[in-house]
Amino acid sequence: MGETINAGDSTRITRDYLDSLLVEMRHIDAVEPSTKLELYGETFETPIMFAALSHLDQVMPKGMAESARGMKAAGALMWAGIGEYTELEEITATGARTVKIIKPLEDNREIFKKIEHAEKCGCIAVGMDIDHQFGGKDEWYTAGGKPMKPKTLEEIRSFVKATKLPFIIKGVLSEQDAYKCLDAGVGGIVVSHHHGMVDYALPPLRILPRIARIIRGQIPIFVDCSIDRGMDAFKALALGASAVSIGRIIMGPLKKEGAQGVRKLVEEITHELKWAMAVTSSPDIRHIDPALIWDRNRE
């Protein structure tokens, strides 16, 4: 029996779109590029970040903390998802600079508590993945066993005002939400469909240029979903991303080599990104010409 293919599989659609984007080369006057990322007053060696995952104990004991050690060694930014208070404490205790993403919990008091906890842990930023506000299509209004609730623009404003940290909204995949995020005063957005939680979702890079034109550099734009190699990251940066996150591709190296495997993977992806920048005359991650990217399906 052959493998059943879901025509609406957003992860496959996203991968196909990424692979449809071609790269123009430019060699004259090229220089050795810098992959350094300047973000929220700090400097990182690479724009390759850890996705907002959680509960990696099934991969290896203390998997999130082990991943954080690897990200710190690579000079990269760590993100953390739905995990418990103790998990975030273990992550930040490694010294890794970290972004904490909170689910849109039904009880806003718990959200404010988690924001405060992220501050106490020394996180560089905090935020919310709004794409989980209805839970999942098989279990409405629930995520990770906890009740969820859709958030209004006014509620998001209250979260932004509750912290001195940049407040990031994850799950932006429309121009409308991009405008609303600016209206709410958020400190960054993640263009994402959360690894295909909705069938037929737009590939993040398909809508990224439109969102970038709305944001106009006012806040950072992050991208995830199927970013598996340096060339994927290059395409995202060229089309308007400030940095990108890698997710499931981390599992294998983490399971095999722990923190060392995570570090090696980030460095390998960064090396390929740097090579792509070098052969396109892109001096740094802020100056990659969008015109370098060609869609093979269009003139």
C-alpha cells in the first residue's frame, strides 16, 4: 500500500513553495558576509533560532535545557513553548538568552502570571501563539490539556502593557493581523502556520513580502515552518524576515548528541546561510536584496 497523501497538507505545500524559489547569483564586489543578528539590544552569532517547542523529555531527559545549552554554545537565541514554570527555569539557568511563548489560556490571570515569571527568569522577550486560541480541530478550546480562549485586540494590548519586555505575537499569516499587531504595540511577530495546524495554509514565505511591507522595519519579523537548511533561511531573510526558527529538524541531533548535536546543526545551517550570502553579494542579514529570489513558476 502506498502512503496516503493529504492534498491539503500545509507542511508539504510549504516545503514545495520553498523549493520553488530560486536564487540569483552575484559575484562582482562581493565580500565575506556577517551572519550576526542584532535583536532587542543584544547580539547573536546567527539569525537561526530554536523554535518555541516544549516537553522534549521524550527525546532525551531535560531535552529543553539540553537544547538551550546547545543554542548558547552556537551563539543563538532559544525559544520556549507551553512547558511548565520549572522547565523555563531550567532553560534560562543554562545562560541561554530565551523568548517565552505563552498559550492563549482561558484565564488571563494565568497569562499575566506567566509573563511575570518570564521576566523573573530573565527572558529577552515574551509572547503568545494566537493560532492556538481555538485549540485544535479535534479538541476545541484545549491545548496541552488546558482551556484556551480567543483573545481580542484589547486583551493583547493589555498583555503588551503588562511587561517591559517585547511582547511577540506568533501565528501571524495575514495582512489584517499584521496591521492589528502594530495597532496593539507588539514588539515582534512570527509569521507561521504552526507546522500545518490548518490545511491549505499559506506558506509563510508566500505572504511574508506583503507583511514586511506593512511592518516597514518597525518591529522584528520572525519566520518558522519547514526552515530546514541555510538556503531556506536565506530565502526568508531576503523576503523580509529578521530571523528564522528551526524546529523538528533538531530532534535527531538532540537525541543523538544532546547539546553538542544542537550546536552542530545550528552551525551547519549558519554556514550554508553564510555561503548563500557570499555568492549573492549580501554583506549582512539586514542587506539581502529581495530581487535575488525568483519564483520558478512565474516570470
